[in-house]
Amino acid sequence: MNIETMCKQTVNLYRQYDAKRQFIWKDTEHLSSILVSLNIHLGQLAEVCGLDYTKIDGITDSSKELRLEKLVVVMQDFILLSTICNWTDKLSISEKETKRLTILPKDDKNQLNILYLSIENMLLKSFYEKDVIAFRHAWILFLKWGKTDLNFTENEIQVAFQKKIEKDLKLI
């Protein structure tokens, strides 16, 4: 995945969106809004992965395409959050880290619950304590979820990300 390009595309998309709406963000408002969006979208990803056990009419399993779509939305939110916090350098991962992510064993449903809660916890810690290390850990766990547990390749993620950017640009 070309994280640098993905960052540029995401920032460009949302700059155009804000310009069209003639919207000017206040400092803390932008950051908290992105974190709320990230939490909502992360929850939607968890739902389509079958992690919502209490919703009687909930999704028990979804298509690979829907899971990829939700994954890309969360990725875009991570990128926006990192941009606002000036943490985009923390999104890059080495070849060694990438390889390690792909050879880890898949988590079962209970472990996925813990993974989801860990990501949420680290994101909140990064927000309230301005903790870049917690953000980095949340990002790595998110990548593990996408690459190992959902079994998406970097190419699949990159292509889906590009399609979402192109689709969203047409909507602006």
C-alpha cells in the first residue's frame, strides 16, 4: 500500500468537501469529529464482521466486499486523524512489520472482540493523552485485523481505497 499517496488523496478529498460546504473547522472540533467518525465506522466494521452478539436482527456474516468497504472507510478515518495530529509518519510500516502481520494467526470471535476493544481504547488514549504511541498501536492492530483476520491483501485494500476516493470525489 502506498500510504503517502493515500494520505494525500484523503486530505485532498476532504479539503474539497470542506471548501464546497464553505466550512471552517475550529481546532478541537475537527479532531473530536474525526475521532467520533472513526469510532462509528470501526463499530460498523465490527458489526459486518459478526461481532454484534446482542442485536437479534444483526448481521451474522457479510460479504467480503462489504467488509472491505467498511475497512477502507475506517482506514480513511485513521488517515484523517493522523493528519490532524501530525502523525502521518506513524502510518508507515516496514516490510518486516508487514510480513509479521501476514503470518500471525487469525483471531477467533472472542479475540476479535478484544482486538476491537483494544483499538478503541488506544484511540481514546491517543486522543485524551495526545499519545502517539497508542495511536501507532491502534493502527497496527487495525492493519492486523484487515490483513490477517479479514485476509485482505495490500493490493485489494489499495484498489478499494482508490475506488472510494474516486466515488467520493464525484459526489462533491
